[in-house]
Amino acid sequence: HITQRAAGKEPLFVEDSDYLFMLWLMKEISASHSLKIYAFCLMPNHTHFLMSTTEQNLYDAMRDLFSRYAMKFNKKYERRGHLFGGPYRQAICLDDSYLLAASLYIHLNPVRADLAADPLSYRWSSCRLYCSRRDRESFVDPNFVLGILPDDAGRKKRYKVLMEKGMELIPGHVLE
């Protein structure tokens, strides 16, 4: 689980085209660095990615992603200096339950930040890939996480139920 924050209270994304550029970069870098992307959420001032590597190149991949984004953003908005508030943070998912919890956390982030009433209505996340009845072609693979859930035919429905239950939790009681 990779997170990256903007420096201070600066935004990372100002216009839709900024979000789209980050997604395009993520797709390109996941292909060129052999990353497997399972979930993402782009928030106005930070990002979340759930991924795995097939090579020992996570540092290079994240450096390329964030530096290329920052260069384009700084040029577009005629700004100087650091866009990101330090190095990215990573948490290793050591078991299936943590992986599932991380994906739910990522998809519930816009609700917790009062950017959306429902995670499915937030445009800049992979949430719809997890809950849509039909499969869509994407560089994001929700089936890896969905595969943790029982009942192949109802996994997307089960994931949606877990998200709904997650919205009822008080953030301070997440461990419960």
C-alpha cells in the first residue's frame, strides 16, 4: 500500500486533466516496471495505490511516477519547488485480510474525507471496478483482491456489502 502526500496544504490535482495524467502515468509505469495494480484512489492532496512488484524496482517505479507527475504539474501551473511532502510511504500487506482491509480503506477514503457520500460515486478511484456487474478492461486488476472473498459468482456483491459496513464504522474504531 503506497501513499504519497502533497507538500503542506498544496493540491496534487487541480483539474480533471491532472487526475487523468496521473492515471495515464500509472498505467504506463505499471507496464514498463512490471507492477501489478490492485486498487487506487486519487484524492485532491494525496494518493493511494495498492500494488505488487514482480521485480525489485518499486523505488525506481515510484521515483519515475512521482517525479514525472511533479515536473508536468509544476510546468503546467508555473510553480517551482517540491510538489510532494517527502518520500512516498509504504505498508506491506502480509496476509489476505490486511490486503482486503487496505483496498476497502482506499476505496472509502473519499467518503471519510467528505468528498463523496458513496465510494462508488467518486470518480478517481478503482472502486467501480470492484463492484460493477460487468468486467471492464483496465490496468487495475480487482480480481486479485476479490479472489480473497468466497463465492466466485458473488464476490463483487460481497465487496460492496463490506464497503457499506465500512461506511458505518467510526474511523477511530477501525481495528474493531
